[in-house]
Amino acid sequence: MTFGTLGFGNAEVTLGGLDTRALSSKAMAANAVPGLYFIGEVVDVNGWLGGCNFG
């Protein structure tokens, strides 16, 4: 089995999720719940390559 990519032209962007105003921008920790952290597509961020989990 071969894995690869379809390139930037076929990249997808995730929209929706946890409002970033509910998070500490330094630690990605929930402001309302101590010890609760969020990363990846659950966070409402549309980056240049589609989100927080693209490396």
C-alpha cells in the first residue's frame, strides 16, 4: 500500500469547533475548566494549511 498526498490544491480546511476565546492562547487550556486542554481540529482555527494538526 502506498501513501501520499494529493497536494495543496486538494487540502481541506476544518471550520467550527471550540471558540478560541474560551482558551488560554499560551497553553490551549480551557479558561472555565482547570486541567482541560484542546488541540487539533476541535479548535475553531482555519490556518493556512487547514488547522492545528497539519505539520
